[in-house]
Amino acid sequence: MKSRWIELAQMMGAMLLVLAAVLACGKGSSGSSSSSSTAAQKIGETVSFDDSDWIVVDAKDLGKKVTSNLDESDVKTTDGKFIQVHFKVTNKGKKEEMVLDPPKVVDDKSREFGPVDMQSFYVPKNAKTLSLDTLPPSMQREYYSIIEVPADAKSLKLQIQGLGIMGDKKKVDLGI
């Protein structure tokens, strides 16, 4: 129970950081993102940004139910489906960084879906989620994410961006 409160506090802190960063940037930049102009990369390929490298290791359609890694009687259900994404991130900078905008799944209708609440309870046992983890320079870290999508979601892609919140976005085809 204590770890659920810690994760909730971390998520609230992350949301406050994102809000502060957005407010500090004013109304955003007039530059455009590269997310719509480039083809999606494939699972296993390195997606490079100036400040980081990302590799999607695999993605799985978990169906309509996910079971807690702590208590098998704790089952989360949906009318849609749960998608598990396993990925690695390397910080190419010289200082510790945090990912302020976690990866999202985007479908063929351009709908965006983020991680489920308390996702750390539904990833494989002892796996890490991205929640406010710091990325040391030049070291690779491995994460999992659980994302709920509607039953009609097709052609799913993971949308990722560099470590800043206003950076370019790129997509990886999940094959789901």
C-alpha cells in the first residue's frame, strides 16, 4: 500500500513539473514536430534524438485483463485491450535527465493513449516503469509500460520524443 502512495506522489510531482515547464515556455514554439512527416521505425531499431536513444524491444497485446504482479486477485479489466511495451532509453547528455513526457500509443485515428494508473503493479515482476526515474549520462535503462486502448484501435505506434518536453516526436510501429 505504501508503494502505491509513493507512485501517486511521484505522478503528481511529474504533472506539476510538466505544468511548470509548459507555463515557463509561454504558449509554445512555432516550430513544427517531425512526428507526422517521417515514417515509423520498427521494433528493435534505434530511434535517435540529439539527447537520447530509444529502442522498443517488444510490444504485446495483453487482452482485456491484466493481473497485479503483487496480488493475483487484483485484476484490472477493460472493454478495450491492454498493450505492454518494453523499451530501453539511453541519455546521451552529460547530466542526469528525466523523461517528463512518457511515451504514448497512437492509433490509426491519431488518438493518443498514455500509461494506465498504477502501471507499476501490472508490468512483469521486478520490471521498472519510467515514473520519475533519473537517467544517468551514457547509461541505458530498461522500462515497461502498460497502456489501455479501445477495442477498435488499430495500427498502433509508440510515440516517443527526446528528453525535453517540447522536442521532436518519432513513432515506432508496434505491429499490433
